[in-house]
Amino acid sequence: MASRFHGIRRRTKHIARNVLVIVGNGFDLHHGIPSSYWNFRDYIVEHDNDLLDTMEEHFASDSLWSDFEGTLAYLDTDMIADNASDYLVSYGAEDWSDAYHHDYQRAIDEVLNGITDKMPKLFTEWVLQLPVTNDVVARKLNLIRKAKFLTFNYTPTLEIVYQIPADRICYLHHKAVNINSNLIVGHGIPPTPKAPPTEFQLAEMESADPRVLHGERSLAGYLAETYKPTDKILRDNKVFFESLRGVDEIHVLGHSLSDVDWPYFRRVVAATRRNFPLWKFSFHDPSKVAVYRQALEDMGIPPDNIRFARMASIYNP
């Protein structure tokens, strides 16, 4: 019988002894949970339309909801500064008021606080209200309950739908438990350390409007504040990744291999390299298979060890 997996078949039968299951947002979508970032947009529309206007004005709207975390790195800071410049009243104005010292900064902060404060809180609220129930019999997969689980999701789907013990699951970006849950959402572009200013730059700064300098510092700090601290996350989960050394088969369910998540996959590859594990990677869109394959090979996975299949077929080959 022909294999349903796309790829080169192994010459010898592979018998998995130790399985790792990696879960992405497509896993929740498979179970009927409306967890896409487009669904998050709908939630913002219902609860804070001003925030939606702010975000779609200052980010590229064609990529914001399809590549939400990646797009967070590309805030249009020039637009923010230009719009705020209307509040730069000349110090020599006849109607000068000390309140004018703060209007420019206030205009910038209004945009930044919406994205770095209001949006994360609304995001947590949205995740908490997602309908995760065990009433999905028709969609359930034949998961190996004794496997190890690495999830990029914030939802307790594995625990509620599959009764997977929490101690077998690594919630890489934390789990939504209550409104105070510290969910990790962000882009993968680390802020560049700022070089000491040159003499020319120092001279320019001395003559510049202090309101503008203050605003520039706030805008420069945005990239750092919205950065997903990959190195710290890997350190915090060091014990889990070290426990993967015996893994000889890896199932990737509903993950799109976004660039921001590559470091975690590379860490899995490094931890399991000696066992040459078989990677079974689910796909929804067949046109993306070639892209996924190239990404996995670039991470050092041998081509013969990669298989692609629909999610359900991974457990019913």
C-alpha cells in the first residue's frame, strides 16, 4: 500500500519508542477553536474599535492579521512622529503654556500604550474566552498520551480535550489561566545595542528640541518592549529541552514554521540529533509543503527523515 506521507520512504521500518508532539495554532483550529489572529481582530472590533484603528493605521494591514507577531516589529514610527509634530508648539508662541511641554510626548504615548499595554490585556481576555471543550469527538486525533508535548499555544486544549497531564506539556509561551497570565506575544527581531553618539550627533542633540528627543527615545524603546525574548525562553525551559535527548519520532501538528519560532525548532533538532528522529509534519495547504521542507532541511534535518501528511493521517497512516 502506498504511503500517504510525502517524501522518501525509509528502507527499514521505523518503530517509535519516544515521541515528541509539537503543537501550533493549526491544532486548535482543527478542533474548531476560533483561534486565528483574524478571530482576535473580530474580538478587538467588539471591545475596542479605537485600538483596532490605531493598529491598522500604524502597521501594514495586509500582513497584520496573517503574520501578527512578525508584523509587530514594523511599527510605522515615522507616521507616529509626524502626527505628533502637530503638538510641537514653538517655545516663542505668544500663547505658550507649560502644558505644551508634554503634548507631543502624550500623543506618542497614546499610540504606543495602546499597542504595548491595551493590546496584550485584550489578547489575554480573548484567549480566555475561546471555547475549549472536550465535545470534539469527530475531530479528535489518536494522540500518544505518553508522549512529550511542546505547545506554542496559550490554550489548555491538550489538557481538556485529551486529558494530557500538565507535567507532560511545555507551554513555551505560557498558558492563559486568568487575566493576569503573562502570555508571551512578540516579534523575533532583537533590538540592536545603541552605539555611543559621535561628537557630531552630540552637538545635534544639544541643539535639538528636548520634546523630540524624548519622543525618539520612546519610539526606539518600542522594538525592545515587543521583542519575544527567545534566549530567555530557551533558558527557562532548559530542563524540558534536555529531556528530549531520547526522542526518536517528532509529530508537528498545525505549526506554520514562522521565522520567530525557528530558534525553538533548532533547539529540538540539536537535542535529538543523535537519534536521527523521524519528523512527521502536518500541512493544511499543499502549496506550502515545499517551503516547510526547505525550512526543516535548513535546520539540519536529513531529507529522508521528513514526512508530510494531513493532521489526521499522521495517526492513521
